[in-house]
Amino acid sequence: MILRIRQMLHKEFLQMFRDVRMRMVVLVMPLVQMTVLAFALTTDVKNISTAVVDPDNSPESRRLVAEFAGGDYFSVTRRLATANPVQGLLDAGRVRAVVRIPPHFSGDLRSGKAVTVQLLVDGTLSNDAAVTLNYASQAVARFNRRMAADRTGAVAAVSVPLQVRTRAWYNPNLESKYYFVPGLIAVMLILIGLVLASMAIVREKEIGTIEQVMVTPIRRAEFIVGKTLPFLATGMVTMTLMFLIASVIFGIRIQGSLLLLYATAAIYILGNLSLALLVSVTARTQQQALLTAFFILVPAILLSGFIFPIRNMPEAVQWFTVLNPMRWFLQVLHGIVVKGVGISILWRPIGAQIILAAAFLVLAVSRFRKTLE
């Protein structure tokens, strides 16, 4: 019995590792992913892109800005003299927080009047927004202590009358459902697309029907499109049902254009299906296709910004996320569903989605031709 089991084990190990692709999937990819993701995944909220509206532009106001920019939490990327560009910056997601300093900030401080500084935060990321509000309160407290120390010569109980008034845009109550429910829809769409479509062509190879299909007048590009459209239609129906559940159960309403939402969702699903078909045409067995799709799926979700902020990742990893369709669709999804913005704001992530979907589709068609030859 031991001899038979040993021979069976020998056979299985030979079958598992005789293929270069299988050796890569089993041994190399987990190690590479662990190394990359260990650097990339962090729950810390740092480098919060911040705009400062400072019409006063006095030594005191610049000192307050220095309190915000002095640590690793706030990254002051824009300094504005007026509040006119604030709406566009928050809508486009170019900044996550805005510090608004009143025009007579320094004069009111010197005269001992109560001064209020306004902090606007992007509430679509509810957890990040709550942490940002806490960081801002700490920065204002440090400013008060230092101003009091300058006036008294030591840190004392004398307080400078500076307060911060906060406001969360798009999600005033900072409810996490407005961030996580749309994000889960994006996760489900990429899960369905990658897992199901990655086995579409390789299944034809294994059961031997692909030769029968290819002797017909159908062209290779037509074959790829024929494989893609059913999954695309299924994905659109699934997305519709998920949004119905989000509306009925969670009370989430789509603030923007339904037409734009469905158009961008179709691009996103098409990009996922093209990537899955690229896996399918290069794999030899369904097992290979499924494992490869799984190892693509995990980094796609973790490096999309859904769970961990992209801006906190190493710069090399941030550049790598450009190739992730889910990263761009999350921006579009939250922009349309939560913010209610249009294509004038979302043209960059939509353009990135189109480029990626087209590139994956072209690669799938070209690799399919090579495989058949």
C-alpha cells in the first residue's frame, strides 16, 4: 500500500510541476504577491491631499498651515487665495480636505476675538474622513498651545481663541455604507467576470469542441466577441439587481446620470472579460485558468484603493495600480453614485478604463491567434 501511495504521489508531483505555468502559479506568484502587498497594504491614513484657502496670507495663517503640513498626515498640494476652485477639486478627488482660513485671521487673533477655521473633507471615504477630522483637531490644538506659549513665555493654560468647524461633503453623517456598498458592487463584477470568463475558451479546448468551431467561417475576433457578449449582458443584469438591493435595503440613491453609470460599467465589465479571456486563451487547462484568475483577482482588489488607500502605498506600487481596471471604476462609481458628478469631472478614469479594456481585448485576440497556430 505504501509503495502504491508513493508512486501516486510521485505521479501527482510530476504532473503538477512539469508545466512552467503551474510552477509559476504555485511557487513564484504567491511569493511575489506577498512581497509587494506587504509593502502596499496599510490601514494608516497619511498624505491626505489638502488644499488651503488663505486670503489672509499672514505669518499667523502660514504658521497654522505649517501645523497641518508639518507631519505625515496632511500633504498641502494647493494653496488658494479664494474658495472658487474648491468645489471642482473635491468633485474630481484631487484633494481630500480643504482648510479655509478667514480673511481677517491674524487681526482677529491679535485682538483676542474668537476665530473659526473651516475644514471641509471628502465624506465618500467615511473612515478616512473621520480620521482626517481628528488630525485637524490635533493640528489646531498644537497651534493654540504654541501661540499661547509665545504670549506667556511658557506653555500655560492660556488659550488662543481658535476653533475648527468641520463639514463632510457628499456624506454628512460619515456613514460607511456610501463607500462600501458601491465598492462591493465593483468587487462582485470583477469576481464574476474573471472567474467565469477565464474558463470560457480553455473549456472548449479540454472538451475538444474548439476545433469544430474554428472550421466554421467564424473569424477569431468574432469568436472572442461571441464569448464576451453573454458575460457582458449577465454582468449588466447582475449590477442592476445589486443596485436595486442597495436602494431598497441600504437606501443608497444614484445621484448622477444612470446612462453614464451603465456606459462606464459596460466598459469596466468588458475590460475584466478581456483580461479573463486573455488568461483563458493562454491556459491549457481549466485548473490553470482558475488559479491564474485567482492570483489576478486578489491584487486587483487589494490594490484598487477599496480597502487600502493608494496614496499610502509605495510610489512603485502606485504606478502599478494604473493597470488595474477596478481602481478607475471605483473612482467613477463613487463619483456618479455618491457625488453626482458627470463626465467633465470623470473623464480621466473613464479614459483609463477605455484604454485598458481595448488593450486587453487586442491582446486576447492576438494571443488566441498564436495559440491556434
